[in-house]
Amino acid sequence: MALDPTKHQDWEIAQDAESSMLKIYEIAEKLGLTEEELLPQGHYIGKIDFKKVMERLKDKPNGKYIDVTAISPTPLGEGKSTSSMGLVQGLGKLGKNVCAAIRQPSGGPTMNIKGSAAGGGLAQCIPLTPFSLGFTGDINAIMNAHNLAMVALTSRMQHERNYTDEQLERLSGMKRLDIDPTNVEMGWVIDFCCQALRNIIIGIDGVNGKADGFMMRSKFGIAVSSEVMAILSLANDLKDMRERMGKIVVAYTKKGKPVTTEDLQVAGAMTAWMVDALNPSLMQTLEGQPVLVHAGPFANIAIGQSSIIADKVGLKLADYHVTESGFGADIGFEKFWNLKCRYSGLKPDCAVVVATIRALKCHGGAPVPVPGKPMPEEYSTENVEWVAKGCDNLIHHIRNVRKAGISPVVCINAFYTDTDAEIAKVRELCEAEGARVALSRHWEQGGDGAIEFAETVIEACEEKTEFKFLYELDMPIKKRIELIAKEVYGADGVDYSADAERSLARIQADPELAGLGMCMVKTHLSLSDNPALKGVPKGWRLTIREVLTYGGAGFIVPVAGAISLMPGTGSNPAFKRVDVDVETGKVEGVF
């Protein structure tokens, strides 16, 4: 008997379930893997040799492809991972051969305010602690590969300062790149939220020929925002990854020419760190269905998708494969639609838009929840008017999904504080919009509470889709930005800073860069670039502050508003409640 989620915390439910979970060999057998295709890492987690799977099943038709996205969330999130696990468990209750692909949690939110992204209540994946604290090492490999590029750059700049051209050639066979220290695009990464590292000075004593580095301004981003993570999300195989790794733009020369990792002769070593990370990881739901874990979160500042490789493996092994896109359909789904599907060649059969009553209230006028503080009492008190007004945001996301030619399913991710009248109003307004709606109580009841949800998704998967991209890659960059801003976000137009204008002019003039995809960076808390604007804001313009080039991942990155690639840690972070039982070694408090 599972613990009651209304009385126990997620980590307590997970630890209780872990006492009877299946061994990784049993999960592999359920998924249909051979012994050679499973790479076990202990009793309960492992990796999958994707090359062997894809070769063995190359002629097998794909299963149904389902993407899970959401409305614009509260700062606490709206349960996409919980709903993904609930859907998998519900499909399992119906006897379907199903698996999921979710993203590996970042140490930033795990030790901050949002938790580990394992799901919640009775719809989780386990084992929770290793999943949340490093798992199979993919993010560590990404940090090492990324930071190695910065080591190569900064050491090269020091040596070019200290040696003549003849000395460089004689000592190492290097030719001078003449890197511009004021035009370094890349920074360092760490997998925590640390606002103190957003802007830094490095090499402080590295002047006047001293061997302490090259003194210049630099920065840190969170590890999952790294272009190396984006490459892991989008690579189709090791050859593709190696080629992409060499195209990463690290800096520019004083003449404005891009300096890549290939120019720095570090791309091969970076790829060496990533060989094992290219294989998806494997774990299970609370109810024993297989879950693939690959690539990372944060669709507001990164691509935020589970990987193409994981999806291709899941589609060959299961009849229904559930994948996950970060945050709302304006951000995560837009990138799934126009980037991930473009590069994978896969077309979804269904998209789920997750909504909670609390998020609808937030968009309808209720006080905005503050992370680390108790939820305002308005969120446990019936207010149908707030819910109805908040549905404007939900309907906007439904229409975004429809623009991709996909029939959406709205999942009302129910909590025990929601009232029948509030739920009925959501169903009424969504059905009036022509969307399928399913009430799901997976958080409280697990797979048994997700039967209606699973049946609705099965029905939607049988409907013929007319999938289409929002833009083609030969469209001028500014027109693509404006199309996303107007059609997906609802902006009246776009304004650009002087820096953004210069970057766009340079990129558009380069035939190799002008045709890259578009990976927007924008707050997830609003359809606009202002997190305080809830619902469906009107009469606003999107502001593009800067434009980055991710040549290896294959996209241009316009950065909107004041958002940073390094989140900050709040005043009441989760790490305060994490500890270890020194007798048993069990970690407590990770949620």
C-alpha cells in the first residue's frame, strides 16, 4: 500500500516505494532490451546502448509519439513530470506497452526551490536520490566538456600574449588566432544556481607576463544551459556529436571571425568526455514502467528537451512513448515543434497541455505564490471567477499547439484542494475551444487516477495530424523572431538593443550561420518577457537584449528581457532541508 501523498512528502513516498522496486534487469526485460543492450549501473539504474537497439529494431515501425507541455506556470511549476509519470502509469494500467523520456534534473533547482523533477505524489520515477544527485554522470560530463573549452581558450590567449608567432609555432605548432578579449561569447558552467558568478573577472594576476592566466571579464551559466547540453539533446549519434562539438563558437578574433572549439583543437577531447553520456539512462515509475532519462531542463534558457536519441529508442521499444518539453507551450513546445522535430525528423501524434487550478488562479488574479513561503490561502479556497479568467492563458497555449497541426489534450492535473465547480469551468471552456479534456488524479491515486487521461490520449493519437513548422530556415532571422513573438507569445512587435542589432547583422551576413534554427530565451512565468505580466498580456513588445550563436547545436539564441543564463538561489533553498541518516546512509529531504 503506497503512502498517502496528502500526509507524506514526495521523498518519503519514493523511499517507501523503493523498498519493493524492480531490479534494472526486470525493467530492461519489460522494455524489450537484450542483455547486451543494457549497461547496468548498480541494481536499479542503468544505461542503454542505443546503437545496438537502433540497429536491431531499424525496420520496426515507431510507436505513438506524445509530447507533454503546459500552460505558463507559477514559480512552483505545474507538474509536467508528474503528469508524464501519471500518463505512463495510466497507460500501464490499460495494459499498454509504454515508456517515457524525461530530462535529468539540474542540481540548481534540486538544491533551490523547485525540486528534482522526478514527479510528485504517487506519480514519480525512482530511485529518487540518485536521480536527483548526479545520476549516471551526464551533467558532470557536460560541465567537464564545456569548461575544457574555456581552459583551451584562456590558456591560448595567455600563450599568444606571452610568445611571438615564431615561439608559438616552435613550442606547440600553434598559429596565432588573435582572439578579441572583449568579444568572448562563451563562459564557464556549474550545476548550481549562483548569482554571484553571473559576471566575474578572471586571471586577476595574469598581467605583465605573469603565468596566472589572461585577465578579462567572464561569466558563469548553469550547466544545463551549456551548448554541450543542447548538442546532447539534438545529436543523432557519436559522429553527429563530434561534428557539432567542433562547431561551437567560443569567441571572435579582433577581425570578427568566429573562433571555434575546432580552431582551439579541443573538440575531440570535449567529445571524449561525452561518449558514455550519449547513451540514455534507464529507471522506473513507482508502478514499474520503464523511464528513459536523457538531456536536461530549463526550456526558458536552453532547449529544455529530452533527447532525440532517447525518443528514437523509446519509439522503437514501446507502442506509446511519452516525451517532455520544458515549461509552457510558448517555450518548451515551441522548441520541440520547430527545433527538435526539425532535427529528428519525428512527428508527434499528440501533445498534452498540463494545467493546474492553482496556475489558472494565478493567471486570473490570485496573489502570485512566492517560492519558499506557504501557498496563499486563496489557492485552497474556491474561486471559479479566477479560474475562468486564467483559462485565457490555457486557451492561448491550446492554440499554439494547434498551429503545429496537432490536436491537443488538456490534462487537468488535479489536487485534493480543487473543487468540482472549478474543474467543471475548465472543462467547459476548453471543450468550447474544441480541445479534448481529461481530469487526472495521478498525484493522489497514481495510475488508477489517470485512466481518463490515458484513454483520452489514446483517442487523440488516432486522429490524423497535419504537422507543420512555424517557419522555414531560409526566412530572414528578424522575420523568424517576429513571427515567434507575434504568433506564439502574442506580442505586437519586437525591439532590439544595439548589441543585438550588431550580432544579427553579422549572423545574417554569414551564409553558414543565417540558416540556423531559432532557440529563444525568455521568462517562463509569462507569455511576455516580463514575468509579472500574467494571463494573456496585450499591447506589449518583445525586447531582444542580445543574440548568441550556438553553431554546434545548430541554432541562434535571441535573449529576451532581463533573463539570465545563471539563475539565483532564493532565501529559503531546499538544501537547508537535505541531510543524511548517518546510520543507514539514506538521504532525506530531496523532493
